Amino acid sequence: MLLPYAMFPEIERTLVTKEQIATRIKEMANEIVRDLEEDLAKDGDSRLDEDRVIIIPIMTGAMIFVADLIRQLPVKLSLGLTSVRSYPGASISSKGAHLESDLPDNLEGKHVIVLDDILDSGQTLALVKAIILKQKPASLRLGVMLDKQTTRTIDVKVDYTGFEIPDEFVVGYGLDYDGYYRNHPEIVILNQDAIPKR
Ligand code: IMP
Ligand code: MG
């Protein structure tokens, strides 16, 4: 028999439950739809099915969050993946953000929403934001599932935040430690013994 995640000794406790995540995702989707309605109305078009909405998930951490969120968005949209690395391997603090793949290059005049799993130092979103703005999108909004408010080294404002959390290293719901635990359905804290000291 496989040992379920709930019984892993290295998982200390749950910070955000499945139920809390599901509720918050629906609320965030409503906030996004409201903003898009306003944007499209400003453009003189009240249809939500105009093909001008692009969601950019920052891989790999945002994949579960984005998969859940976009299924709550009754909007014609496309996805443009990008990949940024800031926590290489088994590190648990940012080593500076580096773009690992190109960003979509067709963002001019589009309503762009960049989504990431967690806002920590702010370097990842600041980097992506600066590059996207050069393409002159009609609007650019940023969203994260989690916000560790205490650890910012760059000031980035996000438009959508799932949960504000303390400065603890979390995994699950897309977030990893050394590549693992992304498929854990809740946001959990690892036992300090399981991760080397910072
Ligand atoms: P920032 O560039 O420092 O804001 O970091 C954001 C990125 O660092 C996220 O996209 C995550 O991939 C990663 N990250 C930050 N905090 C954690 C954490 O507690 N657990 C797992 N990954 C994290
Ligand atoms: Mg990331």
C-alpha cells in the first residue's frame, strides 16, 4: 500500500485546506471577471468572448492554481506559458529570478493576466511585468495564490491575492520543495527537520 501524503512525517501541518482554496478560487474568479467586464466596456465592447484575454501562468508552480482558476472563468481566453526560476533545486530562498522560456510575443492590445503560485521577494513578478509592459498590452494584471508579505525585496503590487501567509516555506497545490509535493491538494508546511537550514 502506498503511504498517503497525510501520513508523511515530513509534512508538519496544513496551512490552507482544500475547501478554503476552492472557496477563494471562486471569489478570485469573480474579481477577475468584474475587472475584465470593466476593461472590455471601456474598449466599447461589453462581450466577454472577445479574444483579447491572455492568461500567463508562471510555470511550474502556478499550474494547479491556474488550472482551477481558469475553469471558473466563463471567458474566451488563451494561455501563454512562461517559466521563471528563482528557487533552484533544494533552495528555500530566492536566488534571483531568471526567465527560462520566452514570453508570448503577441500581447499588444490584449488584456493580460499573469498568475503565479506565490509572491515572495517579488523578483519573479517584477521581471515578468517589466518585459510584458514593453509590448504595450491594453491592460496588465497580476495574481497570486499566496502572498508572503514579509519577504519582499522589490515592491510589486498584485491585483488578486488568494491568501496572505507568514514567512514559512510551504509546499503543495503546485508549490514544490526540490521538485516534490506539487500534487499535494492542500498548502502545507514541511517539518523543519525535512529541509536543511537556510
Ligand atoms: P519571488 O521571485 O521571490 O517573489 O518568488 C516567487 C517564486 O519563488 C514562486 O514562483 C515560487 O516558485 C518560489 N517560492 C517562493 N516561496 C516559496 C515557498 O514557500 N515554497 C515553494 N516555492 C516558493
Ligand atoms: Mg515559481
